[in-house]
Amino acid sequence: MSSEDSSALQKTESEAGTKEMSKSFDPSIGQGIHDRASLSGSYLLMNTLATTIASYGLFANSPAVVIGAMIVAMLLSPILGVALALVDSDVALLKKSFLTLISGILGVMLTALAIGYIHRDIPLTNEILARTAPNLFDLMIALAGGAAGAFATVSPRLSSAGVGVAIATALVPPLSSSSILLVRGEYRLAFGAFLLAFVNIVAIQLASSVVMWLMGFRSISQTKRLTLIRFLQVNVVSLVLLGLMTITLVTNLQRTFTQQSYRTKVRQILTQDINAISDSYIADIRFETVQNKSIVRAVVRGLSAPSAKQVAAIEAKLPAPSAKVENELRIRFVRTIIIDRKGLIEDPEFEQPLPNMPSPDPTTPTPTPMPTTPTPTPTTPTPTS
């Protein structure tokens, strides 16, 4: 076989591979991603409504309402557009999707800023604070959610899975939490919430790019090795960011586990030792870190306050949070006063919090004898002479 024939054969095989690759996906799917990645009034309106729902759901501490906001939001579409643009080397789609994504993020944060300013006196809820400390688990959820979202997008039969993907890859709630915290000057917590949203965006984009590349959404028809190299080149920024964030998230996860373990041990020791003191029990425990000191504040209720010696003995049993941090136990004692119908009483039996034990039956009052009315003695009249 001559060199010309060999070259022609390779060209034919390459063209056949290109045709086979082009048939591995429906072109209308790519066009649909193009259309949904466009910036439009409906896109901005839906994200504004989603932010309104999410913000009030966060203030109301209602997970169900926050989930509803996740479904309404449309931030996932431009991220899929960025993923397709990178694997397909489509610069125009990349610019359009990036502009749409940035516009959506700014719209969400500005709306949440306005709502947060109006209701800046409402206390922060657990739904807000829960999004301020992202860890490795959040990254894994975002990667799996992004892969599921991309696969559901390129698989028409799985379009119904989009609702679950929207819930798993939540973006509006952490962005809303970040804005609400910014209004109150909680910059560290606000950064944590924004970091969660940023982690989700990068992880979703990278996972979506991998799925689309594996499904044949790529314009390069060279060898698999060169195609993989090209894929890594266009996603190098996402890979570097993901690597850096992984280090931070792993550190956060370790810190969270250490903190939870420390607090659990402290609660166990305090509960056991305080209950050993006559007539006393733990009502509340709070933790605060000030410089190199971990302050443990315990609210104790009972009839007799623990002595300073007893507090020092309990403090010595507490585990150290870290090598450079020491404990300081502060007990706020609240004396319990028991009053019944007869007046003030001191009964240790009533001091113990025993919700499963029936309360003692009230004593039956002793009946007070009624005073008897003396019976008058009849007098016989003396006859007169």
C-alpha cells in the first residue's frame, strides 16, 4: 500500500469517526442549552422571585420554602452553557453564558441585600447560619449534582430529574444568605456563604464538562489522547480552583468534626457532674472562643449552688479544645423556688427534670372540724310564793 493510499485511509477513518461522534448526541440538545443560556427578562424575573422566596424562607427558618426557591431559580442553565462552551470550543457561547451567569448572581445578591436591609432586625436563623461553613461534603454534593444535571440535560428521557438536580445544586439560598449577612456586618459569615455558592458553581461546571465530553459534545475529532489533553487545557482554571477549594473544605470539615467532638464531650461531663450535685441540673450550655480561651457557659438550676471548689474540679475534667486553647467554665446558677397552695416549699424531688416520671399526687387535705354550737340548757322557772 502506497503512502498516498495510507493517508487516504486514515482520512476516511477520521471522517467516519467524526460522523460517528456527531451522531452520539442530538443537535437539538446543544441548541437548547444555547437558548437557555441567553440573558432575558424572564431569566432575571425568575431569579428575582426565587431570591424573594429564598430570603423569606431563610428568615422564617423554613426548609420547605427554601427548597421551593431552589426549584424556581434558573442559575443552572448558564453554568451548563459554560460547560458546553468549554468542551465544544465555542467562544461565543462562553461569553454569552458567562454574562448571563454573572448577571443572575448580581441580581440575586442585590435583591437579597434589599430584603435583608428591610428586615435587618430579624434574628439570624439556623437556615442562614447553616450555609456559612462549607466543607468537603458540599463539594461532593455539587460534583454529583452537576454530573446529574448535565446527564439529565443531554438525555431527553431524564428531563424530569431536573427538579431534583435543582435542589441538590442550590445556588440562590447561599447567595441570599451571604447578602443578608453582609447587611448586618457579618463579613466572615457572609464570605463563608458566598464560598459555598462559588464551590457549587465551579463543581457543577467541571462535572458538567466531564459528562458532556464523555457524551460526545466536543468539536475535536483527533485521537482520544489529544482530545483529553485539550479538555484538560480548557478546564485548567476550574481544576486549579477546585484543587485549592478542596484543601480549604477538607480543613473546614476537620475543624467541624473536632469542634463537635469537643462539645459533645463537654456536655457529657457537665451533665454527669452537675447532676451529681444535690438538687441541680443543666438547663443550657453555650460555647464562646475569646482569644486563646474557650469559655463554656452553663446555666444550672437547683436549690443549692455549686461551690467554687466544685466548679474548679469540673473544669479540670473538661477536654482541651486544642493545644493552644484552655477552658474556662462559668456557671450561672438559677435558684428554683417552688410554691404550692400552702406557700414556699423546698422539695428536691420537684427539682429533677424527669418528663417521663408522673408527678406525685397532691396530698389530700385534712378536713378541719367544724365548731360545734353549744346546746342551751333549759332553765326551770322558780315559782313565786
